[in-house]
Amino acid sequence: MPELQCENEVDTKRKAFPYKIVKVDPKINSKLLENFEGEKTGFVQVGPQKWLFPNRYQEEANELYNFEVTPDDVWIVTFPRSGTTWTQEMVWLLSNNFDYEKAKTIPLIERFPFLEFSICVHPDIKERFRQENSKCLNKLKKVEELDKPGWKIFENYSGRRFIKTHLPFSLLPPDLLRTGCKVIYVARNPKDVAVSYYHLNRLFITQGFNGNFETFWNYFENNLVHWAPYWSHIQEGWDRRNEENCLFMFYEDMCKNQQDTILKVAEFLGIDVSEKQLNKLDDHLKIENFRKNDSVNFEVLREIGVLNSKEQGFIRNGKNSKNSTYYTPELEERVNLWIEKNLIKTDLRFPKILK
């Protein structure tokens, strides 16, 4: 596989990006491009874990790795569809004096920017959005902001920074957990992640997945979806669970008792919560209310055509489904064997899912 180059030396404070970036095997790349229509150039794999990303990652890898962390940052780190948005909203409200009015009027993607979303916005897809929104200057402005790199967004950011990322720890700034900032890592069992991630890849035009669930699972199991491999990602989070500035949580535990989760996160962030505040936030975060919340549902992206109107919304049911209809008996058996095989390699164990 041909090796790609990543710009490294900018100044003495910056670290050279430590991993090789290679193009995905041409035959595999061709299949990926057929199924993930949001990418038009191709895919790359990074380092010994072979993290999979769209082609644009190679342009931004060094900037993401050298992103300057500040002591009062709050980071949410997850593999996609692991309870990320729910955690973001909870953390932001806890950290901003429960300002529900501001949370309602300012979209979560502005309050809690997604560090590397720009790598998913291919120029051809952006041009499509431009054409579709050509008659509205306000929408065109939003389109132009779509592929603005996260580090540029935060250059002129005022106040405390709240940062979302799906990058694994090994590709994030190496001093992330040494700066004093707070990092919350959330893990979710792979069966539910895969179903939810399947729907997200069909929902976002920037991903543009056009296959069925079994086809998606084949990619997921073989580490050929964005931000994969899944097991390496959560293992890196698990390995840092005892770090002073890292809080590791399972999504399954968070769902069992929201109020306990809120109090645990509040304690980690050093925030006192009254019973009245706790009850209100608990109600705000309940899935039946969360699903109706335009601020967290990426409505701003739907307005400019980034979301496929024929697919389910961004916030779906938020449930842990013990017996999912997506898995045929044959696929269920295969998936269970895959999970068992990977759990042998780690002491990480997912909480049991209750019916």
C-alpha cells in the first residue's frame, strides 16, 4: 500500500505525527466508495490499528494531533453512537448553570463542536449542498461552515470549550489527560452501536451509506467504517479509566439510572446539584423529551440538506435492545462469536442489558 505523507514540522512545540497513513487496498476502497456515497476520493488507514477515515483525514491529522488543549476544556470522547449527544447535553447544562433557554436557542453543535467533522465533508458533496441552497444566503453561510476544521473553530472561541470527538486517544493530543482538563469516555455494547451507526450512516449525506444492515455489519466487523476498529477504540478508553482527569462510563449503566449518572458526572466536574435541578435535568434528558429537542437533533443540518429526509431522525429510541430485529438467527450467532472472541483479549465487560 502506498504511504501518504503528513506535514509535521511547523514549530518546536509541535510533535511529529507518529503514525503512517496508507491508502486502503484498491479493491476494498472501490467497494467502500460504492456503499458510502458521501466520500468521493477514497479511504485511508492510520497506524498499526488501521483506523479508518475518509481521505481528508491525512490533511488534518497533524493539526488534530497537535491541537492545543487548555486546562478548563471538557471533552467527550466516544466511538460513534455510544450516547455521545445525550452526554454532551448533560455536561453542557451542568457546566452552564442549567441554562435551558440558551441550550434551546443555540444548537448543540455550536455549543459543543465536533472536532473532526470536517474530514467527512468531501468537496463534491459540499458543492452539492451549495447548489441546493443557492437561493438562500443564510443557508449558504451554514454550508460554507460545514468543513471548517475544528481547530479553526476553536481559534476564536470565547469562554470554556466543550469538545466532542470520536477520535481514539492515540490520535488525540498526547497531553490531553495531563493538562487538567476533564475527559469523559462513554462505551456502549457493539450490537446496539452497530444498529444505531447503521442508521446514522444512512441519515447523513456526508456518509451516504446505501446498503442494508447485514452489509453494514460486514464493514463494521472488519473495521471498515469511520473511526473503526471499534474494539481498539474502547480498549484505549478502558485503559485510561483510572486516570485522574478521565471518567469512563458505560452507556448501559447511564440508561439504568439517569439521576445517578447526572450526579456522578456532576461530581467529576466539581458541580453541586440540588434536588430540584437534578429532577429537571433528569426530565430534560428523558428520551421522549430528548427526541423532540431540535437543538440536539441536528435540525440546523437538516435545513441545509445534510440529513436524508427519508431516513429516521438523529435521535432515535436511545434504548438497549437485548433482542434486536436487525439480527437474523444466523447473523446473531456470528456476532456473538465475534464479541466473545474479542472479549477474551480484555477484562472489559459490558453491563447486562435488561429487557
